[in-house]
Amino acid sequence: MSPELQNLLAGVIALLVGLTFHEFSHALVADQLGDPGPRRMGRLTLNPIPHIDPLGALMLIVARFGWAKPVMVNPAALRNGPRGMAMVAAAGPVANMVVAVAFAVLFRVLEMSGIGSGFVQNVVVLVVAINVLLAIFNLLPIPPLDGFNAALALLPPRQSWTLRRYSQYGILVLLGLVLLTYVDSPIDPLGWIFTIASSVARALTGI
């Protein structure tokens, strides 16, 4: 297998790990807080297939920016009211950081023991990097990201309602951020996020 194909395969595996744990964690917390919807829709699983969005996967291949199938949650079914929804929203990024730390520990163990091929270590390192990136990116307070949903749940009702009115424009903001990475501009928010995520991943793995 060529190095390019190995890198592509490693990236796909790492991305599937990150997106699957992210969406599964949303479903798990929602289920534990009383919403049976995610379980009925088959989202309470670590099988990546139910979490894949075909258009989001295509965009990842074409534009290197995509998404998984969001877990549909009924806030009215959750215990703890708005705090329950905030917990569901935070579950994805928290899960990504837990996965990143776990795989960073695994990488250090593999390095010390000399076990594992270059491909295996490449996958482990990419799992760390992608999960850190997913955690940081999803904490942005932009709809429909988790940071925005958590903020909506924790804000007073009036402010929450005001912000909710603008949620339909969130995807345009995200597309604008993506476009800024493709033009010659000193403003590159996604580039800054990638830099921060890369620094955190390097600190975890020690490389």
C-alpha cells in the first residue's frame, strides 16, 4: 500500500472514531436524561454507519469540511430542564477530549514498548489530533455547533429566544469561515483553531 493511501486510510479511520464517539455521547447522555428518541432511532451505538451523513461525508472528501448526522434530541423530554440540554450538547466535545487523552496514552505506551507498526501509530496520532480538533471546533458558539446549543440552554429565556431567531444563519457563518481558509486573508479563524488543536495534540502525544 502506497504511503498516500495509508495516510488516507488512517485519516478515515481516525475521523470515524471521532465522529462516532461524538454522536454516540450525545445520544447516551440524552438517553440517560430521559429522552428515548436517540435509542429508538438507533443512535445509541458505536457502529459508525448510523452516524454517517452522506452529504457531510461527501463534503469531507471534496472540501475537507463535513459533518456527521446530528442526534435529534427532544429538550422537553430531558430531566433537569435547560441544564439537561446543555449537558447533552457538551457531551460530544467532552467525549472527543476523553478519546484524545486515551489514545495519547496508548501512543506513549506503543512508543515505549516498541509495539505497533508505523501505520498503527499514525492512526493513533491522527485519532488524537482529530478528536482535539472536533472538541475545540464544536465548542464555537455558532449554530448548529454544540457551543451554541449549550449557550442557548444556559441563557435566560429571553436572551435564548433572541439568539434562536438567528440560528438559521449559522451555516452561512460556518461557510464563511471555511471560505476564509481558501483566500489570501490575514483573518483565518479556522487556521487559528487548527493551530491551537495541533498544539494541544502535540502536548498530549509528546511529538
